[in-house]
Amino acid sequence: MASDLYQSFLSKNLSPKERQELGKSVRKEVSRTSIGDFKIKGKRQDPIDILISQGKTRIPEYVPIRHARMAVDPFAFFRGGAAMMAKDLAGIPSPPISVQLCGDMHVSNFGFFSTSEHQLVFGINDFDETLPGNFDWDLKRLTASAMIAAQQLGQDQAYGEMIVRNIVRIYRNQLHIYSTLPYVDLKRTYIDEKVLKSATLQYGDPVSQKYLQKLLDKARKNNNSGVLGKLTEVTSAGIRLINNPPFVEHLERSYHGGKISELNDEGVNSYIKSLSPDRVNLLLRYKWIDWARKIVGVGSVGTSCSVIYLEGHDVNDPLFLQAKQAQPSVLAPFFPNTQFGSEGERVVHGQCLIQGAPDLFLGFGKTSEQEFYIRQLRDMKGGISVGGDGINTEVFPDFAKLFGWALANAHARSGDPAVLAGYCGRGEALDDALVKFSIAYSKQNEVDYDTFLRSIKSGKISCAKETF
């Protein structure tokens, strides 16, 4: 079996060329053409039943808000449907070449973040579903999202195909570059601001260059001091987080009935144990000021997420941390042999592998009620959106290249870039297959979205009237 061959290289001193040949041999088991197939065998599980099942493990009053955010348009529905797609991907051909998967890879899960040296870099920025697994799962979800996003922008199938090809071509090309890099150099390879500007000047459209600069400037301003005026207010007791139920609210007890103050003490003590001594030393210089539960995202709505406000010297030295509940990955039923001490540890482990420059305060912990991870809420973080003030039809082609580049960087860090490059090849076979797959899955997403809207109308699932 090709999968056995792939595992065997770990104990041998194979050259990059030999490992590329190993990747090519995997094609005999799962051809690149077969990756484009999307045919459900047997009766497909109702996507609405999957959503209802997920809702049972979430905070009940938030589930209707999650559904409302997914109901906005087909792309928003796709963003919340990682569990549905994982179920679909499990039933179709997949080459057994393992990487650390993002697990919820789509065009709005990229963005800017800061290294511990405060250098701005571009890459994947969501890791709630991360788990080791077959590399094509990320690539399939990303390209399907690109096709759906193109449709959301009012473009035809030819435009969407061009976007998908841009992603896959750059993904392949970068893997070949990464396949011969010394491992230590690969570890130090980031898509930083200097590299981004160089690439867009060489290959990008002037409109894309201007939009990129806008995103960089915005991310740079998106720091702890910037959050101070947005999420807080001056009270008689000092600076406090603004209460805005149900989206931001101070609670005395958790959904399960635990006293918040006791759970916070338990959680912080657990979290500190996950940090390196120098990070602990830094964290303990700050004092805890306020805490509030906050709704975030689309797919994450309903899980417990909170904002913690701390102060250093004074109010001019703020620190905002985000504590986010970590539930089992939607990939876990299909890649079950990975063991971690907690789901928070799983997320942190995956983020460190994929990003290579994780947040200064990234760590994990647990309480008697939940497992979680913590990172800074804002530290030169900037996301990517589609439509409105986000990606438009002019800049999407160039940003698609960045998405392919960032995914290749993540997979090369956590897997073997030479094996991946060997499988993907230098021709357009993989590109053709993923165009075919993205078209097929975008049609399936439309069907599921219509079913979802009908389920809301019939009352089968709950939906809030509006979200903010």
C-alpha cells in the first residue's frame, strides 16, 4: 500500500528526489483525477440533523444566533458547515499523505497576525478543528469555498475556475520550492510583510497592491490599545468591558451552573501550567480587571468564548486575552488515532505546527466544565472577508494566490513537502481535479443551503431574527 510506503520513509535517509518519487507512487493508490470526484455512496446524512446534533453540545440560547449567521448567504452557510463537509469527504477518494490540517479551511480563515517579535505575517488564522489528516481535505474545502465565494460576488463559473486554478497552481509551485529547503530554513520561512509586498509588486495588480496595504495598515492598528476604546467603557470602578447582551455579557454563573469566579481561578491556574516560564513571568506582571462572555464567528457560535481584560502599569498598558472553548474536532471521527491531553492542547499543538509563529500568550487549560485555549484577542490581527469592504472581484485573483501559498507553507511545515510535491506534480492534473470538485461541491452547498432555509421556515431548527 502507498500509505505503508509513505510511513516507511520516516526511518530512512531519503533525498528530496527520492521522497518526491514516493509521493508520485501514491498516485497508484489514489490518482489525482479521482480527487475531483464527488459522489455520495449510499444515503447521505441529512445536513440539518448534523447541525441539530452540534447544537446539543452548545449554549442553547446562542444556537439560534449561529443559525441566523449561517442563513445570511450560501458562503456563510458553508463557513458553518465544516462538520457536514467532513462527513462528505470521508466517503470519497483521498491520498494518504498526512499533514496537520486546519480542518476548516476556507477563504475567510486567512489573515494577518504578529510574531512574538512583532513582525506582521500572513497565514491561516483559525485552528478550532485542526488535526493530523490527509492533505487534500484542506485543499478541497479551500477550493470549494473559493468557488462559492466567487458566486457570492456575482461571478460566473469561468471566474470561479480561474480563482481555483490560481490557488492550486501556487500551492503546487510553493511545495516544490519548500521541498528542497533545509528544514531549519523552512521553519523560519514566513509570508511576512516584506515578502508580501515583493510578491504583489512582481505579480499583483495595482488594485491588489493598494488593498493589501490597506489590510496591513488596519492590522497594525488592531492592537490592545485599539481594543480599549471599542470593547470597554469608563465606569465608577474603572475601565470595564461594555455589557451588550447577548453578544457580550457579564455572568455570575456558567451555563452548567458553576460560579464564574471559581471557574476563572481554576482555568487560569490550569492555563499557566501550559506556558513557558518566560511567558508566565510576563503574564503575572498584569492584573485581572474584568471578564465577559462574547459571541464570535459563525461556526463557533454557541461554544463558550470570553474576553479577559488585564492591566499592566496602568490603563495605558492594556492586555486583552480571548479564552475559547475547545470541543472535539469535526475531523475526529475520521482521523481518530491522534491523542492529546485535552482539546485545548490539540488546538495549540496544531496552531504551533501550522503557523510557526504563534501568539505570545497562546496556551491551553481546563476547568471542571470545559476545555479551552487562550490567545490575545487582538495583536496586529486582521482577517479576510468576502464582499462589502472585503475581497472584491478585482483583488480576488491575486489573493487566491496568497491563499494557495499560505496553505502550502502550513502543509510543508507539518508534513513532508517533497512527498506532497511529488504527488501534486508540476502539471495541471491536480488543478483540473479540484476545479471539478469545487464545482460539484458548490452545487451541493446550494442544495444544502436551500434545505437549511426551508428547515428554518418550517420551524425544524431555530433562528434568531437578527445578529450583529
